[in-house]
Amino acid sequence: MNKGLQQLFEIANKEKRTIIGLMSGTSLDGLDIALCDFTGHGTQTRMNLREFTTMSYDSTFKQEVKAIFSKRQVDLEKVCVMNAYIGRFHADLINQCLKNWGIAQSEVDIIASHGQTIYHAPASLHGIASMPDATLQIGDGDHIAVKTGIITLSDFRQKHIAAGGEGAPLAVYGDYLLFSEEGQNRIMLNIGGIANFTFLPGDLDTTRIFSTDVGPGNTLMDAYVQQQFPGTYYDADSAIALKGRYSPALVAALLYHPFFEQGFPKTTGPELFNLAYLEEAQRKSDTQHLSAEDVMASLNRFSASGICEALSRTLQGEKFEIFLSGGGMHNPLLIQNIQEMLPGVTVRNTEELGVSPDAKEAVLFATLANECLVGEPIDFGPGQTRVPSVLMGKISLPE
């Protein structure tokens, strides 16, 4: 048997597997690296988060990615080169991180890499007749595997699309395995560039589990801050938005789009919700005169409104508790707006469930890798056409 395949077989048969989960989001803050120990699989999965850190990206890396991110027309050679570059760059960050932790590469069984999304194109957005849903994450897994010496699983979203999904959100799989609790309806709300949530019913009925994107989380706020305040990448502590007042007219114009009327589940990205989208909403609402602070307050309210309207429409009176994760949970005005629009709903974060909210997405991809190695597809029932019962991840061997 091939040496690498023999090693993979041995890892799959271990009682405990040590897996590094990687997440690099559209905000480009840095590479989230979570070192996890797993035993079991499926509903018997047990995960221990041993280490977590975010290796920050420098401005050069951010600009290189932004040159090809979420643009319909880009230099194809640049995309080709960046696929290899990001893989090697992430491998360097992993090696440095392991050195900082005092952990040898030989102690790690698997790396689970999300990659860097550069374009997300569900059919509902691209509108090209006879063409399928599609998404593209770069940062090649072979480069990570060879440079770290660790078997790498990557490119998880392609199987989801091949089996009938839209490639996002994938959180439903890990959320179900790690966070379901009998007797408690839970909303696992992740506010990254795009906000998404998973509904975990307290009766543990998998056919009722629900996961969907709901609209912008941080993506429009971040893009506007970077445009208006050069050198600033996000609105830290809501400092800018708190100086302004939101415009009901602008918020209404931002919410006036067919996406918000589509049924669930659905997916979206910065390909739709970008600065051009904001400019059009300002034109339609005659709010071009607003100060940057007022626009930021309006974008903050818009993100909260999209989240809360989706929750209210989906759950229709069911009692639930929200568990937050993602960068948006550090935006105090956004959380205040959510609590204001959902009175009586308890809002917590995943720290109370044993997983750092900042680490959650990286942990979820490590969980997907564990399932790929030793699990069985989760049966979400025949009605869950957009939540396919599949195992995800492509395998890259170091040799």
C-alpha cells in the first residue's frame, strides 16, 4: 500500500485524532488555527480545543488577495499564482504556530484547510442559464501538505455543491455534532463577513435542522470603513458607528432586494453586498448627503435587521437561545441592535459551550475532517435538499 495511504488508514483507526482546523475569512484579519483532539464521530463526537491563535496577515498579503477577491474579471495568471502562494503562506504560518506552541509536526495527524474564498457564485446570484452553483477557494492543499509534512484535507465546499448544495453554509454539520442539546432550541449565529445561522431543535429531530446565510455581517461595514478611513480595516468597538445615527430610509433601501424575499436556505457573498450595492441604495433613498458616521450606523442597523428578520420569519414564535461566534460578536452596537430587535431572547456566545467563539469556524472545519476520516453522512431527511448528506474534503498527501 502507498505509504501515505497507509498512514491515513492508521490515523482513521486511532482512538484519538489530533487535527488542526484552519479558517481564513473574507475580512482577511488573519489565519485562525485551532489545534483539536477528537474521539468518536457522529453524535458521539468529543472534541477538546488544545490551542488556538490567529496569525495576523500583513498589509501586503491583504492587498494581494484583494486584487482578485470578489471581482467578476481578474487576471487569470494572478489567480493561478495566488493559489500556490496562499497554500505556501498558510503552511509557513502553521509551522510557525506549531513552533510557538512547542508541538512537533509529527504530533499532528491532519490539517483541515478551508482555504481563501475569492468568489462565491450560487446560481441564484450568477443567473447564467444551465450553469450550476459554484464557489472558489484557493490556497492549494498539496502545498500545505508538502511544506508541513502533514496530511491535509481541503476544498470542502465542492462536494457540498456536487451533491446539490450551494457550497454554504457548512456550519450546520459541525453545529449539529458539537452543539445540539436535548430540550433546548439553539441558534448558532455566526457573524463573519456574511451572517449565517443554524437552528438546532431541542427535540434533536435532524429533519428540522436548518442552516442558511441571511445577508451581510461585517462585509459592507468593513468595505466602507476601508474606503472612507484609509489604513483602518474595521470599525473597532463600533467607534465610528456610535458617533452617527442610522437612517431609516437608507436601511429600508438596503433591505429592498429580492435576496431577502428568497426562501431558506440560501447563500450569498460580497459579490452582491458590496460598495456598489450601498451606492445604489443611497441613490434610491436620497441619502448621499449622510456623514460617514451615519452611513456606518445605518450599515450596522442593516446587518442586524437582516439577521433578526430572518430569525423571526424562520422560527415564527418558537423559543430559542442565541449562541454567537465570528468577528461580528465583538461589535457592541451590532449586538445591541440585535438584542433591541429580539426582546426577551437570550444572547450568549459559544464560550459557554466549551468552544471559543473566535475559534469556532476553524474548529468546525477540523470536525468536518474528522467526519471525513471516520464518520458516516448525516441523514438530514429527504426534505433537506440543500443540506446534502455527504462527507467533505479532498486529501493531499505530503509525499
